[in-house]
Amino acid sequence: MDGLRSNWEAVVETISKGTRDPRLAAALDIRASGRISLAEAASMLGEPTAAPGWRRKLTRRLRYLERIHGVSLLVPQIGRRGTVVMLEGLREACPIPVASVLAMQEFHARLVGMEGRLGTFEGEVERLKSPAASKRG
């Protein structure tokens, strides 16, 4: 994971750019199917991802949550793509941290969209204020 960058930010970036970058498209496909990466699950649960062995520690914690709550959380991927976490199961097992992170991600996505619209509006205002625009009018 690139710092604190989440899969949701990749989804927003993919939609806003309208590109088909394979890395961003993969994040979009995973998120659309209700799965998230281990790194995003770690950030939702407040687990650090910088220490060595963080994946193993997180996997143990998620397996423990699976046993306690009776939900399916971990989904192994075919090949060398690792393991992903079912978002719905994580929401059932840890509702408060997951809900707060999802709300922040939704807020961030809306903010990014509003910043884009504001930039467009500011560009139009600057274009209308330019001397060339006043000569036309």
C-alpha cells in the first residue's frame, strides 16, 4: 500500500481519470466485489504495516475474529496474489472501526469530486475575467 492510500482512493482516481491503468482497474474490481487488501484491513483495524511480519499477525487476528463471530473474513487468491479480506465480514466483526474508516473514505471521495468541480468553476471564472473575454462581450 502506498502510504495511507486506500483502495477507495484508487477507485476514485480510476473513475476520475477514465483510464484503464491495470493496477487501478484491479483495485476497482476488488473493491466492487466487496473485498479489500490486507493492508487496507490493517489500516481499518489500526494495525501497523511497517513492522516485519505484520501480514502474519493480521492474518492470525482475522482468523481469531472469524472463529469468535462466525463470519468468513479471509479469502485466498489463486497464484501469488495473496489473500484478500471480505469487507462485509469485517464490518460484522468490527463494526465501529470499519464504519468510521468507510465513512472517512466516502467523505474523501466526495471531497475529491468537489475539488474537481471547484477547479473547473475557478477556471471558468478566470477565463471570464481575462481581457480577451471582455473584448468579446
